[in-house]
Amino acid sequence: MTKTWLIVNEASGSYDAAVIADIVTWFADSDQPVDCIVRCPDEDLPSPEKLRAEGVDTLTIYAGDGTTNGALKAAAGWEGDVLILPGGTMNLLARALHGDQPCRSIIAEAGRNRRTKKLNTVEIGDSIAYVGVIAGPTTSWAKVRENARHTELADLVFNAIPAAISESLGGPQVGVEGDERRFPAIFAAPRDSSMALCGFTASTVGEVLSHASAWLGGDFRDGPREDLGSARSATLVSDAETIGLLIDGEPAEARPGDALTLGEAPHNFIETRAPAAP
């Protein structure tokens, strides 16, 4: 028996109290009863000291990638296992650990056959990305997607989309040191031994609209891009004074000269997807 806490984001557009009740039932069915539900943003995310004091063995997070990132940051230093459930729009971290399985299957498999793994991250300054970092003017598309989530159609049509197009085509571009190419945005994602780097392209209205479609469709990685290879560290270059960032979808800022570096997540993650063939 393990002591399990569940973090949910009640402010999420995809939050559904009935789904949370189902998740609690599925845990009970797999002999992993949920001992406490942490309901953010009204309740504080648990610290490592809190988790240790309460004897928590498993921290389950049912939220989007951004909220998940915040919960992992708050719990850094705690020695237990983390189970990520797909509770957001893209669910990229959950998909990396479980494939496209639904929550019920993930919980059942975690109860039958617990396997944990360490994950690499992308770090920049004090920020850690478990899915990836986007750096550059096309981070303005985050506002487009946020407005679309909340069906603010007037602002979407008259403000957010035109501003994102203007910034994508006209804003100071960004690159990585050692490569002369410049792009509206750089994407860095953690892999087993390095970061995968690519540059998003948006030199025409057609490419910008392709980005819009990718963002609104839920996976920004489907936008037009060029491969920039792999590296354990990459220094950002730009004529801009500050560079917009999205850390697992949450906004932040960097400056030219700041470096993206490969790191290791301070957690043990429960994985349920089938192991890769040898």
C-alpha cells in the first residue's frame, strides 16, 4: 500500500468534478486509495517537507503541462514517485510516459506493475522545462490559444491573432550561437543525452497561418520548422533586449546570452507505456 496524493487544477478549462471522482474510484479499484486531493489554485502546492511529513509515497498530478511544471517545481527534493495523468490540452509529458492511454488504464497499470524512470529536462536560468522551451516572438501565439480556450472570440479575431501575425513576421528573431540562421522562435526539447533543437519558420503569411493552426490544434510542434540538430547546451542570440519564453507552455523571459542546457529532473516518474524494443 502506498499513500497517494492527487493534485488537480480546478481553474482549468478542462476541469470536470465527475472525472476527478472517477479517478479517485479507479485508484481505489487498483488498491491505491487517494488519501488527499490538493485543489489548486485555491490550495498551496505541496512542498517536499509537507509530502515527507504526511508520508506520501505517490504524488499524482492531473493537470495541463504548465500546472504540472509548477507542481513539480514545488515538490523538488521529495524522494517519492510522481504519476502524471493527462489532464490538459496537449498532455505532452503524460504522452511521453504513457503513450495515448486514458487515465483509467494508466492508473491500473501503475498499480499492477510500477516502473519508474528519470527524465531529462531543459533548463534556462531558474526555470526547468519537462516538455520543452520555446524562445522568440512566436511565443505570442500562447495568448491566441489561451483566448481560444476561453472562447473570447472577439479578442481572438480583432486583437490576438493580428498581433501574433505582426510579431511573428516583424519581431526581432532569435537563433543559437554558432549558427547564422535566425527564426521567429527556437524550440528545445529534452532527449536521452542531449536537447533536440529546431527553429520555427514564419517568413510568409502562409507559414504564420500554419503556426496558428498548429497552436489552436493543440500541438505547436506541427508548425513549420527547420532541424537545428542536438546539443547539451545552446546560447540564445537576438537583437531583442528580452526574449519571450514559454516554459512547458507558461510565459517567462530571457535575455540574449542566456543558455538552454540539458538537465535531469529531480523526480522519479512512473512510466506505463510499453518499453522500447531492444
